[in-house]
Amino acid sequence: MWRLLLILVFGLLVRSTHGVAPSDYGDALSKSLLFFEAQRSGKLPQSQRVKWRQDSSLRDGFQSHVDLVGGYYSGGDNLKSSFEMAYSITMLSWSVLEFGSYMELELQYAKDAIRWGTDFLLKATNSFGYVYIQVGNQNHSGQNCWQRPEDLDGPRQLYVVSKQSPGSDVTAEIASALAASSMVFKHIDPAYSAKLLERSEKIFQFADENRGPYIISLGPWVCPFGCSAEYEEPVEEAKGIG
């Protein structure tokens, strides 16, 4: 779902800047960005335009003494996937960098969408030696149970990659998202931009020093929905926290 939406947003911007068709791509872009607001998790701001969505999952991570509130749900299943979120933020950031001057009134909404994602990615990478890559268990409260996120209750399973259970693909994608978004905020919020870039460098180093696909460490818990490649059942048990 996320990838299709980002391809749509990027395609709309490319076509509208080259005058391909007289269609109302501005309206399509506006509705695409509203999708991001509808997928927000956590404490929603007063500026929230999708009024039928309310606060949700306000205790994500608390059972493990970490704050993983916020970010985006990856779909109607209410899981939060750092990999999908990072990919989306990377693509949206580059859309703003390349075509922001054509977005007009939607530009600020696009930046808000990016920041909502990067705020979560900063939280997901804030514990030394661990990167949180998923909140929720698709075999229990995820893919098999589509419900309003406002109705979620109780602690949700957390999944991490680490030196012992590497995931250089997901951690490198997070680093990419943080680096791209740092350029978006470079002139409008230099302090925040610097924080994003510094964390990006640390997470990329972590990914480089601890190589290995995360589907080996966490395949049964993140695949097939969160994976693009076929995987074999790992020998060691995947590590979930909480």
C-alpha cells in the first residue's frame, strides 16, 4: 500500500511539472497526502485534517521502557513497520526536494508528513545497540485482525534488530530516510536537520558493521507481508521484546 501511494505521488509530480495532461493532479496530490494523516498513530495534533481519526496506541513500547508512540500504520492491519515507514519517508523527502516548488499549498503538509515519520524513526533508533523495526504481531493483532486503531488495547509486541540479530537492509533504509529528510529541514529547522543527519550517520555505521538481512533474524514475524524476497525458516529463534 505504501509503495503504491509513493509511486503515485512521485508520478503525479513528474507529470504535472511536464504538462502531460490537463487532469487535476493538485487535487490528487492533496488526497494522497491526506492518506498519510489517516495513517497517523499516536497523539494527533490539532492541525489534523482527517477528523474521524483519533488518538491511538499511546503506550506503544512502554512495556519495554521505550517510547515508540507515533509514526504511521503500514495499512489497515495497524502494524507499524520501520522498513515501510523509512521507504515512504525517503521517497516523500526526495519528492519535496525535487518538486517542492510545484507543490504550492501542499508543500507544508508534505513536510508535516515527513516529520511525523522521522520523529518516530528517531525514537526507533534511540536505544544503543537496538533498532526497533516493528510494533505489533501480524499473526495476532495484525494481518488477521483489521480494526480501528483507536480500539487497540494492551501491550503490543516489539521486534528489534541488533548486533546479534542484524538487519542491515532495514537499518540502512532508515539511515537513508533520515539523511534525505535532513535536507528537507536544512534551512527551515537547522537544529532538527542536524539531529537527523547525525542519527543517520550513526545508523548507517551500525548497518555497515552488522551486516545481514533482517528476514533471517525476524522472517516468521515480518514475512511475507514485510518482505520482498523469499526466505527460509531461520535456525535461531527471532527476538521479540515485550
